[in-house]
Amino acid sequence: MNYRHAFHAGNFADVFKHIIFACILSRLCVKPTAFRYIDTHAGSGIYDLSSPEAGRTAEWQGGIGKMLAAKPPTEVQEVVAPYLRIAAPLAGLRPPRYTGSPAIAKALLRGQDKMLFCEAHPRAFSKLKANLGTDSRAKLFEMDGYMALRAFVPPVERRGLVLIDPPYEEVGELERAAEALAQAWRKWATGIYALWYPVKEKEPVATIAPNFARWGMEKVLRLELQIDRPMPQRPLTRCGLIIVNPPFRFDDQAKTLLPWLANCLGNDQPGYRVDWLCEG
């Protein structure tokens, strides 16, 4: 499949991914020491939801649109608060905007923290530069994300998060992304890694799940969100995140969030998954 950010900005997969992403960054900010955020497939950073790309699918109406109209219970509000503080104001503009992972990082990171963004698509990279401005904490590279991951890990800060979020344009992309994650982990075993993936078939992670233990990883959490039954020829209805070295008891936060989020964004067959691929 082809999952270009601009066509799907603000949909259910973005809401799921960015809530989790904002939670991890917020947890990293608890300690005073600096950390680094690395985004291998950054996209444009901010998306115009009235653009031809977003308008072609209008998927944001079933994602951030539903999210803003919902009234989560108190325990869920605490989980989604870091994300909504950033996403809600932009979505309320006219025309509405959606905040991608670079803009979320820009808003959450502190003065001592650093950001590194990679984007290979020239048009998206140009927009990324315009949206991030001249933030001294950020470095931008117009290059292949996997190559960047090999080049920029480990960071000098020794704490941080890597988001791997490719467009899945090629067969075997999940396997390639998992291998790239493993190569980076061998050089920086204490970093947090989040790998996003679409689910178009029943068990896309099944073939790679045993590899994480074989590679020596001890803490690998899988989260999935479903808004309807996945079918190969239909639009995306299920996606997941593989999180290596998640923050302490992060699975508990996911178990609070995902049942509510599945019902909030779901249609006929909502569902979710929280399980450990490795738990050393």
C-alpha cells in the first residue's frame, strides 16, 4: 500500500499514533536531562485539511474530527491531554490544520532537547522546512530515513525516541523497517523506538515477531487499533505500533486509552490489542 502522510492526515491511524507518541515524549520530559527525538520519515509537519490530498479521502473527519467531538472519561483525558493541547487548536482553524509528529515534537520538547528530522520527498521536505521555521533545536535532512538511522544513532544525549513511520510503498517494507530498527538498537540499546505499521492482512507482525527476542531485545510492546474489519481492497481500518523499550508501565496507559479510542473512532467492528512481543 501507499501511505503518504498528506492523503491521510488526521485520520484514525494518525490520532492513535500521535496520542501514543505525545505520551512517550511527555514521559521523557519528566527527567531533567536532555534527550533527542529522531523522525525517519517526517513528512511535512503540518497539514492543510482543505488541501486536494486531504480532501480526496476526507479521512480526518473520522479521526481528529470524531476525537474533538468526544468527551473522554477522566482517566482517558489524562492520557490524551498532551496530544489534544497541540492538535485541537490547529484543527479549529479555518481552514483546519493537522499537526504531524514534527510539530508535536516541536511543541513538547524543552530547550535542552534536540530534534532530527529526515524526509526524502522534495515537496514534503520543503514544507517541513517552512513549518519548523528556524528552531535551533532541530536539524533537517533531505535523505532516506533508513540511511539517516544508520548515520545518526547513537545520539550524544543517550536518551530519546526514534519514530519509524514509512509510507509502505514497497513489498517487504515492514521487514525492512524492523531490520533497520534492530541495526539501530544494536548501537543504541537504551533508546525508545516506535515503529508504525498498517494492517491490511490478518497478522502482518507474525513473521517478524520472533526476531525481536532473537535479536536480544527484552522489552517490546505491540499496540494495535481497529475501527472496522480489515480487508485488502478497502481503506485502512487497522494499524499498529511496535514500541521497543517503552516507558515504565506504558502498557497500563495503553490499556486505559485503547478500549475507549476504539469505541470513539470505530465503526462496525472496532477493536484493539495490547501485548508484549518480548518481556524480559
